[in-house]
Amino acid sequence: MRFLALVLSQFLIFMIPWEGVVEVPGIGTAVKLYGLAVAGFWVITVVITGRMRNPAPYHILVGLFVIWNALSFFWSADPDATLTLVMTWAQLLGLVLILWDLYTTQSAIQMALQAYILGAYVAIGSAIGNYFAGAAYYSHYQRFSPGNTNPDGFGFIVVLGIPVAWYLASTEGTSRLARWLRLVNYLYIPAAFLGLALSGTRTAMIASMPGMAFGLAHLNRIRPWARVAIFLLVVSAILLLLPYVQELRSFQRLGTTGTELTQGDLNYRLVLWRDGLKSFVEHPLLGVGSNMYRSVNRVGKVAHNSFLSVLVEVGLIGFLLFALILFTAFLKALTLPKWDALFWLTVLLVWAIGAFTLTWEYRKSTWLFLSLIVANAALAEPASEAVSAPSDTTVEEAAWALPGLGR
């Protein structure tokens, strides 16, 4: 049953990048409905097998952070709005626990990362479909994204996959599946370039730079002939796409990044941040309540800054818990072997850049990657594990759950 729960959770990860594409009336996104089903199956698995991994300090901190968000219901100006987000936090806590309990082997973690890349391909494909259908999310600059996903979030989803794709491409493996996946991961780089161009997300363009730098580090690890071949493959693919994307208004928007940073207000974000800081001065300890940032600024928008959002909504106490969670993940990344540590630190840097201009503290991708860092680090600490997943869970077996990867 645990293996089946693992397979089901990998399909959930596959759905995360394109969660805004399919919606169920009255419920929300299809990934939300499926996630609840996976959580239910996991709970049944724990009850039947009597096996559940003991939480680590990271998970206790996440639990405390969720509880603190729930407590903010009592001082929120709009308890119903706060309760809505608290339900999301509860679901994210479930995701964190599922990842910790099931992802106890290196192959399982690698397959989770691969599922994310395949899901990001679907997101990019959906955005391309919207482009050909003329269904721009924003008519100004003609920015495209998959389904109801905001282009800013879409761009961030895409660039988070860049270091992941490079890392997976460096994974050893000689099977036919491994060779095909390596090609899929290398081709993700030009695909991400196309997705970024369609989104027109300037922060995502900046966030892509650490991922590409990690890619250069990867090229230095392989044989010279392979280095040249891969470099030519990726660059040629990007150059083939360039004539098509350079006419896109969304792509041209990326060229305004420098001007916006030096002369603009970061697309009105500076105004939102000033309003938030004023509110923090008035409510420093407890904050104004989870999901209440809209109530403290003049235009009723979210913070567009994950760190400030947490600080204003749940105060210094909540911010301290959030900071400890991030710091724990950072320390865990440092305990890994050099290459793995560099990979996860790159992912954290990409996330931090994006989180500086996006409200991503309650997004599934955030907690997916933070939790996988902790799970990966635990592999070097066998004494800390209460249970282990089936030892014969291989990448090839886990791949059965993913579209197009069955034998």
C-alpha cells in the first residue's frame, strides 16, 4: 500500500505545475480534489500498516506555523477570509507530512523531481495552446499562461524547473528510460525559455539566472565531447525559438526589467509594500490575520512579497516560525554531498528571488521543494528515520505512474 501511495503522490506532484488548467465547479482545481483523495489514501495506508515516519523539527515548525495562522482567526477583521486560507494551510501541512513519510529513498526523490519537470512541460504546452487560441491572460503585453494560472506564477513555476532539469540530467543511469529522461531534461531548458517568453515575467527571468549558472556547473562535470554536444543542443534549440518569440509583446516586456528596477515602482509593488509596513508598525506582534493583506493596502491586493506577506499577516511570531522553517531547509541542504547541496541551494535561491515579488508562501511548489530538501538530507541520517520505504522502489517502477513513461 505504501508503494501505491507513493505512486499516487507522484502523480499529484506531476499535476502541481499545471494545477490552474483544470477546475471542478464548486470545489476548485482538480489537483485540490485529487490531493484530498491522495491524503485520504495515505491516512488509510498509515492506519492499516501501522507505519508512519516520526516528524523531524522541520515538520514540527511547519505544524506550529499552520496553527499560528489558524489562531489569527480570532483577531482577523474578516474571519471567514482567514478560515479559507487556514484550510489551505491544513492541506499543505498534509502534503508536507506525506512527502516526509513516503519519500525515503533517493530514487523516490528523483522521481518526484522528474514528475515536476513533466508537469511543467504540460504547463508550457497549455500556455502555447492559449497563445495560438489568442487567449491572453493579460491583454497588456499579451502575456500567456496555462489555464487560470497568473503569468507571474507560471513564469516562476517554469524557472524553478531549470536547476531541477539540469540536476536530473546529471543523474547516472544507462537504461533506455534513463537515456530518454536525460534528453527530456536537457530539452526542458529551451522549453522553459519559451514558457518564460510567453509569461513575460521579469522576476522569473532574473530567477532563471542561478539555474542557468547551475547548468554551467553541470557541464563542467561531464566529458568534453558531451559538454559540447549538450551545449550545442540547448543553444540551437533556443536559437530556433528566438525568431518566433522575439516578436511577442510578452517577450519584449522582459527587456524593460532594468528600467523597472531603476526607475519604476516594480509594477506598483513598492506602494503595496509601504502600505504593508505601515500596518506592521501598528500590529507588530500578532499581525492583522492570515489572508488579510488585502485589507491593509489601498487597492486590495496581496503583498506580492512572501516575506512581507507573512510579516504583516501573522506578525513577528509567525514570521519567526516561517524564517526558522526556511533556515532549517537551508541548513539541511548544507549537510548533503557537494553536488546535491549546490543543487538544493540553487533551488532555494531561485525560490527566494521569486518569493520576493510573489505571494508564494502558501503555494504547493514552495512546500514541495522545501520538504524534498529535508527528505533528501534525511537519507544521510539513517538513525533519524522511523520507517523506510520499500527498498526496491526504483525510478523505473515509480515511472509507471507518469504519463508516457510506462514500459
